Amino acid sequence: MLVEVLTQPAEALGFDQPAVLILGRPTCDDCIALYAELAEWTPSFPVDVFTLDLTTEAGASFKHAHPWTAHIDYIPFNVLYVKGEVVGQWTGGGVDRFQAHLSALED
């Protein structure tokens, strides 16, 4: 699974297919472990996965545009989008958690 860097923080996600945005930073050990797991993962249906470093200018823009990010205490923080709307959020890594949230979309 390819994890792409979100370079346009105003970009609407999840319109063509579900999308997960991983909020974190490159120096986060848990984030690094999650990216390694995702590199080996094949989802059960198409999904886009993006990452955004909250310590960058793009991350600051995203935080400004999305006040709900103020409550994020732990990273990685994952946000599931469908048709541009947030339909799920969870803290922490692990492909099992990704799959559980995506499987809920099939129900």
C-alpha cells in the first residue's frame, strides 16, 4: 500500500474512494512502525492513504482549517473520509485497526 504525502491541506479527501489521513510526524516511532506495516498491507477494497506532518507548513495550514485537530494528543491520529466527510477517527497504528474501520464501511 502506497502512503502518499498530503501536499494540499485544503484538498477534499475520500470522494473517488474512501481515504485515510494519518496525522503524525516523521520522528514519531509509532508513525514509522505504522508506515512500515502499511507498506506490506493490501486492503480488501480500494482506499487512498495519505500522511501529513503536523509540524510542517502544510500541517499548520491543516490545523488552522480544522479546529478539531486541537484535541489530538497522540499520534499517529487517523481520520477516515468518505465523500469528503469524516466518518471515523482513531489514535494509534496497526493494520488491524485500519481494516476494522474500513470493514465497517462494507456493513
